[in-house]
Amino acid sequence: MAVWQASFYLVPRGAVARSGALTPPVLNDTDWWASAAFPVDYQKRLAQVASLVVSSTADVETWGPADSNHIDVWSRDGRVRRVMTQVDVRRLDSRFGAALLEFVRIAGAVLIRDDGLVVEPIIAAYAGALRSSDAWRFANDPAAFLASHSATDDDE
């Protein structure tokens, strides 16, 4: 993930209520789709969001370039386990955003930003999550963003 990308996990709506604290380790290590059905035609649907990219591993499918808008789907034994998307806030792409939100709704899911913010798949919530992200702060004023993180690091 690049500093200009806001990261979101695609999580089944029912799993959010059962998950407890949505910390980065929980978000990254949970098999979110273990007890929820992922759309069987997800490959076709995600191909409408972004182009499929050749992956270096059989367990990960990626749509879109790594340094821009993209979606990663992790599977094991043919079963989807985790889905994550990165949104490039330097050049917001309304087509990507609209297609992503449509897919999230079809999947019966929500987006969870990597800091635990739960985002409903509606444009106002999605836009608000982007505008309040670290990626947005970086893209809009890199020097101030880096200075604020440097000051935080010095305090620790």
C-alpha cells in the first residue's frame, strides 16, 4: 500500500457485529468470508471495476495496478477468505468508486477502513471516509502530513 492509498476491507455485514474491536491485526488476520457467501460471479463483477492483473501467488487475485485503485481477493482451497481494496486519493475515479460500492452492496458487505472505521456502501459515507483518511491528508499536503508524523515519532 502506498501512502496515497486509503485501504478498506470488504467485510460481510453480519460479521461486523460479531467481530468486536476492529484493530489492524483483527482486520488483517480474520477469515471474514468463512460463514458468509461471497458472490460466485465475483471475478466477472470485479472485472467491471478494474482489469485483472497477473498475480505472483495463486492465493491472491488482483484487479487494478498496485500503485493506484485496486482490489485484492485472498482465497484458500477455492474459498474467498479476505478482500481488500486500495483507493488512490491523488486522482479520484468516480467510475471505480461507483462500481466498488455497487459490488459491496451486492456482496451484502460494508467497507472497513484500515483504522477500523465502518463505511456503509453509499457515496456520502465513502467520500467522507476518503476525506478523513491519512492518505487524503498526505495527498493534499505531503509536507504537513510528514511533519506531523515526524513530530509524533519524536514524542514516542
